[in-house]
Amino acid sequence: MSPRPNVVVVLLDDVGFGAPGTFGGPVDTPTLDALADDGLRYNRFHTTAICSPTRASLLTGRDPHVTGVGTVLNSAFDHPAYKGVLRAETATVARTLQENGYSTACVGKWHLAPAWESSQAGPFTRWPTGQGFDTFYGFLGGETHQFEPTLYEGTAPVERPDRPDYHLTEDLVDRSISWIRMQRTMTPGRPFFLYLAPGATHAPLHVPGAWSEKYRGRFDEGWDAMREATPARQKAAGILPADTCLTPRPVEIPAWADVSEDERTVAARLMEVYAGFLEHTDVHIGRLVDELKASGEFENTLFCYVVGDNGSSAEGGLPGSINYMGALQGMQESTRAQVAGIDRIGGPDSYAQYPAGWAWAMTAPFQWMKQIASHLGGTRNPMVLTWPAGITDRGAVREQFTHVNDLAPKILELAGIAQPDTVDGVAQLPMDGTSLAYSFADPEAPERHETQYFEVNGHRSIYHRGWMASAHPGGVPWTVGRPGTPRPFEDDEWELYDLRSDFSQAHDLAQQEPERLAELTALFSEHAERVGILPLHDARVSRTPMPNLVEDRTSFTFHAGTVGIPESQAPRMVGRSWHLRAVLDVGEGTAQGVVASMGGRAAGWALWLDPAGRPVLTYRTFEIAELVLTGTPLAPGRHQVEVVLRYDGGGRGRGATIGLVVDGKTAEDGRVVATPPAVFSIDETFDIGPNTGSPVGDYPVINPFRGGTVARVDIELDG
């Protein structure tokens, strides 16, 4: 009997079906090419259309709503299917492998721990190390700064390695290689499971400049031309049937010809950076593959490379953005500001995302993109599987319908492990996925995953034996973070597609086949009832009270060493007035470093002492406003430094007057014309002492307070 295989699952972020070169896209992906030559390309593999649900489904083998993670965690609300809390009845495949002798590691993005359990107060049961992974190194949220990430090791915040030209993807691959080497050295006979989930290519688009320079000028003809060119390459590669039709551009996205010259210049540059980001990621995944080959482990390693947890992201909006966190909240920078900042794009002083037009182009030949679970542009992603010891039909394409929930049962089958009836004394729900190992040897094997529903924010569809019914309830996927209006789902018009002859979902047959459509919509309702999502909800507008560490408090006292508090679980310091008082003890000499901070490069505030010992307040509202207030150097002894923010009121995102007060006297004051409507960021944290993640102000990374102590920091919020 052959030894049990090692398992490596690589999951990229926000990559559309038509982006990687291996699947006919414009971006070179040499590692994916090589793996495809060694294994199998799956051209009908599906995700859930959005981040956290795909990850929950991949790791548990269940439908996402069954796990309790039916929406991205940032939009969770109090409903069993959407609460964003992994259910004990749906244990991860890592937990089962761990119990059966596998070493397990999670490296990279998690996005499966609810915010109220993501601070150092714990509990840590829904962190990776509480979900079956022996070790974790990465970040907890949906995104992070790629040059200055917010990192955790195990359950503790850690600084990124202090080396020049640092990039997170490179670091994550380094850690993966180091972990595999340790397993080989200490437990050479023990199989391992590595789940590597880089933050790439989710915004912010960050990559060393040489990678984007390679693509300079390649996208100057625009998204329409690029999308039209892609299917020919896909057909030549055997990814699309020869008769596949290219679906039209949504009316909500402008034609490239209708975009101004300055807008085209910025949009092309944003796409160049995205392309460099994707290739950079793929090349560094190649270092992991090289390590497995050099060590002799590759032969018996099932290597599963999932190129995206959903379709490409349109969250940069129609113009794209050099600071998309503001654009998401309705604070889009001007085209003039974009042109002025074009050389920043891709570097640490940006927080960029490309325009919705490029997201649409990168899902060729399908309709729509990320979040749109009704159409294949949201749910169909490239996947490549290699396993030299078990896959002999190398370089081939598999066309069976497959879903991300098929991966866990496949892993257990190949490891010779039965799906457990109980885990930690909790009876387990059966896996919804179907192992796709049957497809390895036979390209003509009848598909076994015959039925699959999809639902995100009310966008929904059902696949059944070659047919798909789809309901798109309107709206666009680039208004995240702004309030919406509930809509009557019963008014939605269902579409019907015969995917056996219509690969790209281009020909709506609803009028020709009303009886079949009725059968499929009834089948969707049956599955929606099974997973508990009727009546339907739009998570973007379904707001309910959720657990929160702040509760209703308006008065707080913090001490040095308080780090890594998610912004959502820290004092809420947007949309209201607030008053911060910091008591500092300055030693003999010059004190410097961060006293307190919230947010990061995209937006935030920081109270810090510069190298001359002067207190400084930096307040940044995306690309819209920035204020720096400075006092005089602090002499040795005890001092009280205050920040007083008086909000203008009258709605969200209004301006404010801010004062810096030192020992009872105003050192300087000023105004910002706008403050964030909702949040400074979704990935940065609130810290006392050091600044984890990216710096808000013009100071070094981390920059811990030194030359004295932070005795306490008190914060008072207006009600």
C-alpha cells in the first residue's frame, strides 16, 4: 500500500476565470502552467462567489450556509446561516486529518474568525489553531497591506520580518517551506496538510515595481479589447468549447471608448499592477513546488491550486482607485488626484484596486464577477490538480461539474480516512461535496456532483444535470460599505441556461423552456429550505445587533501592550466627537514612538512622538483629507497629551475640528473636511505602544514607544 499522500491546497484571492495565462488569460502564470502540464486542469470548477463562504466550504466539505458562514464575515448578521460562526457540527478537514496522524498548517489568510473573537481577549476556538491546524502564520481578516501586514503567529500578534523589500506573499511561501522542512526533519514518516492562502490578488494591489513594469503598455487598448481577445486563447488551450459565445458587457460598465484619456491612463496602470501582482504570486508559489520536488515529496503530494475564491473583484468601482477603502465608502478620489498619484500605485503608499471594467474583462467569457452568485463570472474559477503518484493523464482537461465543497471529501478519500460521525463529541453533519477523485483517470466519467445551489446577497442560482437557473436581483458589486435598500426578491426574473451546449451562460432559454425553469426554481427553493435561508436576505442591508466587545461603553482606559484589537471591537471613533488623554512618563533623554493608533495607510489616526520628542497627531481620511498637528519636545517627567476631535455632525463622513493639547495647553489645532463614513479600514487594528500593520503617519513601521513609558490612555466618546 502506498503511503498516504501529503496534501497542499493553495487558494488565491479575487482571480477571475479569464485572468491566468494557463486558462487563456493575459497574465503569465508559469507555475500554474507547469502544474497543469503535470496534472489536470478543471474548467468547470466552482466557488461560492465570495470569500468567507468559499473558505468555509473548502475546509468543511459542506455548503457554506450549513456551516453558518453564508456571507463574508464583514457582513455577518444574526441568522443561523449568516452569523459567520463555524458550527461545531461541520468540523474542518484539517481537524479530521490532525486526528488521523497528519501534521497541519494554515499559512496566509483565514477570514473565518468572527470579529468579537479576533482580539487578544480570545476565545481562540475559531482561529486556525482551534480548527484543526497545528500552526498558523498569517492574517485574520479579509485583506491586509502586502508590504506592512497585520500578522499573527498562532494566536499572538507578531511583527513582520525586518528585511528590505519585504512582501507578504514571499514571506508566506518562506514560512510554508520552513514548516515543510521541519516536518521532514523531525517526523519524516508523517504526512502533512498545508493550506496556503495568500492575500493576493485581493486589494490592495501591492507588488514590487519590476513585476508591473513587465506589463507596461499591454492593457492600453482597454477592457473591451482584452475581453474580446481572451476567448480565442482559451479555445486554443482547450479550455472553452469552440462554439462558446462571449457574453456582452453589462450596461452599468462603460465602454473603454467612452472613458476619458486620463481615466484610461490610470485604469491601464492599475491593470498593469494587478497583472504583476498575480504573476509575482504564481512565481513564488513555484518556489514551494520547487522545494517539494527537490526534497522528493512532490511525487506523493496532492497539490490543489485553486485560482481564486470567487471571480475577479469590481470593488474598486467604475474608475478604480488608488485608495479603494475610501471608494468603497463613497469617498472616491478625483481623476486629477489619481493622475497625480499614478506613480504610487502598487507601492506601499497606495491602497489600490482596478476598475470594474477590468474585473469584468478578467472573467471572460462569463457574465459578471465576484459577489454575483447568479452567474458564472462570480462562481467559476480555474483549478489545477497534480499528484504524480496518482494522476497519470497529465496535461489533460477535466470538464465534470465540480465545486469547492468537493475538495474535503476528495482529500479524505485519498488519505483513506472515513468522514467522522463525531468530532470532539459533536455529531457531524454529512459533507455536501462529492469527492472528485473519480475524475482523475477517466475524462469521460459521468459527473457525480449533479446539483448545486449558489446564493450571495440574494443573487442566486441552481445547477442541476447540465442546466442552470439564475436570478440576478439587480444592483452592482461595487457599493460595498454603503447603505442599500431592501428589494422584493419575489419580483426577480429567473433566467435559464443549458450549460451542456452553452458553456458561457450566454443564451437565456427561460421563455422557451418554462416548465424546466419551474422545476429548477422549485429545486432551488428545496435546497434553500434545506440550508435554512428562506426567506431570502441581502447581507449588505440585513443589520442586526452582533456580539461586540465595546458594547455600549463610551469610556475606556488602555495600557501599553494593548495591540491587535480589530477596529470593529475598539472604541468607535468615526461619526462622533471624542477625547483622548495619554499620560506619558518621559525618561532622561528623548522619548519617541507611537502612543496610540487606529487604522493604517489607507486611513486612520495616530498619536506619536517624533525623533525630536515632539508629540504629533496624524489624521488621514483616504485621499480626501490629511491633518498633521505638532507640539514642542517633551522634557523628562510626566506629561498629559490630549487629542480632542469635535465632529461637525449632520450625517456620515462629515468634517471635524481636531486639537492637540499638551499639558493643558493647545499646541496646535486644525480641520479635516471629511472623516470616514463607516470605518478607517477592515484589516488594521487599534494599538497602544507599537503600531502593528501599516503606519498611519510618517514614521517607521512598528515604531514602539521608547525612551519612556505610556502610563495610560483614556478615551471618552460622545454618545
